[in-house]
Amino acid sequence: MFTLLRYFFLLRPAAMLIWRLMLDRRVPLAAKIIPILALAYIISPIDLVPDFLPIRGQLDDIFVTVILLGMFLMLAPWSVIMEHATGRSSGDSGDAKKFKGKTIDGEYRLEDDEAQ
């Protein structure tokens, strides 16, 4: 029971990620067609396995939907997925602040005191 509930709570963030990716202009149009096809397959009365068969009829809908949404995530740019999943822009390095000082180029050499 709790395992099923855990999957239910994972479904909402995944659905929100897919929705945000669908609205993002950086995701190719060809990739955006795939979730629409997945939704059309779920709604469509034409299935690989008819829905009137208990359990097997619904499992093929889930299987095809998961495969299609996986393809959608594979076609979307990884940086865009991570930006929407974490809430940070791809250039943001977390809590690190931007350096605003001067940069000085130099050289250095390491010497071992015991080697001399």
C-alpha cells in the first residue's frame, strides 16, 4: 500500500516537469509531439491490448505511456530538464557568488623540502 502511495507522490512532480518542458521554447517541437501522442493513446479506443481485459488492458496503456514519456525526456535538452527539475538556471553554480574582483595571472611551483 505504501509503495503504491510513494509512486503516486512521484507522479505529480514528474507531471509538473513534463508540463514545464512542454511550455519551454528551448525544447524542440518534434519532442513536444510525443507527450501529445501518449495522451492520444490513453484516450483512444484503439489499443495494443483491449481495455476490457482485466489488468492487461490497462498495463499496456501504462507501458506505452512510460516509453513515450521517456523518449520525450531523452529528446529534450539535458540542461533544460535540469533547470526545470532543480529550479536553477544552467549557469548557476548553486550558492557560489559571482567573483567581482580583478584576476591576476601568475605561475607557481611546488617544491618538496625533503628532496633537497
